[in-house]
Amino acid sequence: MHMTVFKKVAFGVVALAACVALSPAHAQDEAEAKPAAEGESADGLPVISAQPEKFFSPLVRCIRIEGCGVKVLKPNADWEVASEGRYYPLGSAFRVEVDAGVAGKAEFAFGDKAVLRATNAVEFATEATEIGGKSRTVLLRGGRISLDLPRTLPDGLFAVKAPFFACSNLAGESVFDYVQTGDGDEAVVRCVTGSMALEGRHYKIARMGAANQVRIRTTGDNLFTSLRGESGDYTVTLDQGVIPEKNFETGEVKNVTKFLDFSLSPQCAIKIFRRKAAVEGKMIVSMMTFNPAGDILNRCAYAEGRANVNSGELVVPDSIPADEKKAKDADADAAETVESVDAKPAAEGKDEKKSEDSDI
């Protein structure tokens, strides 16, 4: 009997050893045959999926008030004194009051790495957005603000707007000086680092890079806009109206919008005059560009949406030879066409060399 018990124990030990020896290979085969469960790696460890970077908070926080007073106008409320460290809803307006000769500073955080700073008398507002909205917009009302945004901020997430122009796709550092004048407004937009886009009526800057700066003046009725380059070189795309374009294969004629890409270097200028015509109420536009010396480079006039009222290019570059008489005749014909719809440009001086202020 003792021998039988011994044999059974020995047989059990051998069987257990065989199972232990075979179990790693069996487990490996099973792991290779069985796909990892969702949220787990092949070895059974949890997998942490990459979360999209969060750039903004749901609210705006006043993070610093130093040597100045800050007031806030929340939606459906009255002006009140803002508190350092407090959160305010999007759609609120802020007013920073700094006494003359005092070094004050106020800072507002849109997120951990998105900060607006004011060191002088400033008024701005934040644009209301739907709950969970990813984009943020600042509405300029007066003073100087500087923005410090992530350099990796995707396009379309941050914008700065004024009554007559808007900056979008902001990333990096930028500075805005904005003042309402007696007959309109004036703004200086500077891209310190990173990039931005800028757009107004009849003009667009697809990209401003580091150290680029432009000065924009607009009359209150939006009938005159002046752009002057102050730092760096960048391209301004100017609207030159619509022109008929014929497809020679099909014979079909379509109206297409014509554009002029102008390199705005320091001291170069662009002037855009607008006027409502007596016929059909169309907006008549006269556009001119100038080099740093004040010499006119490009000129055209057109009626919005009317291909039959478009002067085309009126100034022939020096690099293209042209008969002087033909150039004058073309200029006279274009002027006659524009005048036929009450579209005479606001600046009519014959002198081709103009200063910026002489056309206002």
C-alpha cells in the first residue's frame, strides 16, 4: 500500500513538472493568437491614448493687476471692479485704467500658455462662443495689447478683430496699438514672433512673419484705407475687380476676380478709395500703390461685380516699353469709363508723386 501511494505521488510530481514546462510556450502561443483587448497592449498593460493638446480654458482669468485699475463688464451686467485671480465668462469686456506716469500692468490668461498683457489704458472685449468652443477672439476698442500665444497654436483658433480689419491664425507673440481717431481709426499691427494673417476690405495679407509691422488707417465711413509698411517685407493681395475671361476651347466667357500681389516693404504704401456710384449703387474702388519715395507704381479703378467697368492697370512699369501717347490715351479712356458710373477716384491730382496725407 505504501508503494502504491508513493507511485501516485511520484506520477503527480512528474505531471505537474510537465505542465509547468509547457505553460510558457502555451501562454506565448495564446498571446500571439489572441489580439490585445481595446485599451490594452499585447502584454496586457493598459494603453494611454494621446490626448489633443488643450490650449484654452473655458473662462478668462485675470491673473495680474499691478499699479492700475481693472474693470469688467460681464454679459447682462454692469461695470464692476475686477479681482486678481478671478475667472470671467467669454463675452466680457475689460477696461484697464493706468494713471499718467505710473508703470501699471494687467494680465489676462486664456489658457496656461495664452496670455494678454496691457501696460497702458486699454479697453478690449472677448467674443462669446458656444460651450466647448475651441477658438478665442479679442475685440479691440483702444490702447495697446500684447499677446503671448503658443507657437504651435493651429490656424483658426485665435483672432483679433477691429471694426475695419481682422487678424487670424495668430501664433507666437504680437502687439496691437489701436486708437479711434476723430474720423475713423488707426492701428499698428506687429508680429514679434510666430505668424498671423490680416484681412480688410479689398485687401488681404496671407501671412505676416516675425518682425513684420504694418500701419492701417481707415476713415469712419470705410471709404478710405491706407496701409503703410513699417518693418519687414510681406505680400499684400489687392482686389482689382472682376474681368471677363474667355475659354478658347468652349468659347464660354466667365467673370473672374483679378488680384494684384504687392510687396509691402518699409515706407511703401497702399491707398484704397471707395465711393458708391449713382448707377445701381455699386461700390466704386480706386486703388494705388507707392514705393518708398512716394512714386506711384500701380493704379486701377473698378466697380464691384461689374466686369464692364474696370480700368485695368493704368500705370505701366518702367521695365515694359510703351508708347507715351498710347499710355495717355488708355488712361483717358479708363477715366471716361469710370466717370460714366460716377466713379471718379477721390484723388485726381496729375502729379504722379504723392504723399500719404495729400490724398485724404
